[in-house]
Amino acid sequence: MDFSLLEEIKKTNPNNLMAKYFSKDYYLSLSFTDQKRFEKIIASGVQNPNSQMGAYAMNANDYKDFTPFFDQLIRNYHGIKENIKIEQIHDWDFSDISCDLAAIDEELKTVSMRVRVARNISDFPLPGAMSKQQRLDFETLAIKAFVKLGTYKGFSGKYLSITPNSPFEISAKEYLRRVEKHQMFKDMSNDAYLNSAGISNDWSHGRGMYITRSEDFIVWVGEEDHLRIMCMQKGGDLGAMFEKLHKGLEILGNILPEFANSKTYGNLTSCPSNLGAGMRASLHMFLPNITNNGTNLTQLKDEAKKLGLAVRGAGGEHSDAGSDGLVDISPNARLGVSEKEIMLRLYNGVKDLWKIEKSL
């Protein structure tokens, strides 16, 4: 372990949480075996000093085995003070609320919405530590689950694999078409952070996606987590979208082996940023006034921050707003908040931002 390099990263990249909370004394207190495990966990942040998190769990039990390290990163990233107990609660009961954006304004009836959750299976290492054979075995397990999922109303579909020589393999052209439609995930072998963490190893073996006939429910296999399960809709009815996601998630949860979970951190994921509900809920909306026709996101980001929301361009992370003011809005919180709270934060946040937009 190059301690001088870590000290240099800490000085030159103060936002790298791995470097910020790395302790030489803690590292030296570990057994030789655990030191090697720990080195894999922090490899991405060491090799990519500009990382924000800088650490990926290799196994679900890493969060327990290396609590003194992970607890600090997690509290910093999720904004949880040291004197506050971390405990994840789950609540998918939307029966007492209605979150249809059309009730705010008819203009919001056609927004594009997406909500996704990350899940990992307890029987396998997390993607950063999986062997090529384990990736293939997991894909086989997932395909069998999708066959059963497809027998449920509203969930019939097909599996599209990018594993070479898979019976379900799609062409390179079809893969790119699905990527361009924002249905399939991009080539992970081009991602320096995932490469350093081992998550993109053996690309593209054991990777693919299940998509329903209606193309409103998708499950990614073998991306940053074992599964990324998502539901997307147009029309503004957040409640209906969350309900479908929950139903599909429940079906898969009853078919597959147990998901990796803890009372403290909720759903256990490769990146600590996705712990808790493991959920990202977002929608695309046009805000030309507050963004000055997409040329300046400063005011929007300032207002969104007050509401617990994150803003980025509709093209994804690090992208700009469209000239028509099209942006991506999503709640920041994942850990310590329930699924119901996330939906409400998105709905109420959009309501407040829309009020500001119309006042300008």
C-alpha cells in the first residue's frame, strides 16, 4: 500500500471520500487477508483520484466487516450526522396518496418518468468480485426468473443478451439501438472507474436486459449491481409507475434467491451512494424560464437543492439542459428514507419548481 500516494490524493482531491477517510492505522490493524480485501474496495479511488466516493464494496458483508471505514463515507455522502442512528425503512403503500402531475398542471401530463432500484443476490459476490463463470451463472439464474416473470399480466417480454454465443444474444447493431433508446446500458469497458473496481471485468459476458412488450418495465443484468430494475412511463402518474415497479420487484423477489439487505443500510449495493432504498426516481420536464432556455442551470440547481432534488441535463450525468429547457429532476436522498417518501419528494419538488417556472 502506497501511503504517500493516498496522502497526496487526500490533499489534491479533497472531494475523494475514500482518501478523506482512509486511515493508515486502521489499515495496519487489519489482518493480511482483510488488507487485500480492503485494497480492492478502494482501488477505484486510488486509480481515479477525481472520484467522489472512491470505494466499491466487493461483497455484501464488506459493509459489516469494514464498518469503521464505510460508516464515515456513508454518513458524509448521505448527510447523516454521527449522533444519528442509520436505519433504513421501507414503505411501498401509496393507497392514501395521489401523485398525478396532471393535478398540478395539464401541461405535465406528458412528462417522461423513470424509477429504478438496485438489487443484489446474497448467494453471489458483488459485481466487482465476480468471476467470469459467476457472471454467466447469474445470467442463467436471471433468465429462468424472467421466464416466470413473463407469465404475470403486464410483465410478458423477452430477454436480450450481449453475452457472446448466448442463445439470447442480440446483434451489435441491435445493442446500439437499445442504448440509443436509453433502454440498454452502455459499454462498461470504457468506464475507468468500473474498470478499476473490477465491475466491468469480462465484458460483455453475463450481461443483458429483460424488457416487457410494452417497454415500460426493464431489468438490467450484470451492470454495476446484479440487477437494476426499472419502470418508465409517460403521462405524469407517479403513483401508477411506482406501483408497477413494486409489483415487478415483489414477483422477482419471490422467484430469485434472497436479496442482499441489512437493517442499517437497507439494500446493499456495489456503490455506497445507492444504499438504502437503492432507488433513483426521476422525470424530464421543460423549464425554459428558470434555465434561460437551457443556457444556465444555476438558479434551477439552487432552488432544487432547497427541495432536496438534484438537477442534470436530460442526456444524463454531466450533460447540459436542452435549448428548450429540458432537464432531469430527481430526489437526492436514498438512505434512511422510504420509497413512499422519495415519490412524495419528487412530486412536491416538481410542484414547487413548476410554480417558480410559471412565475418568471
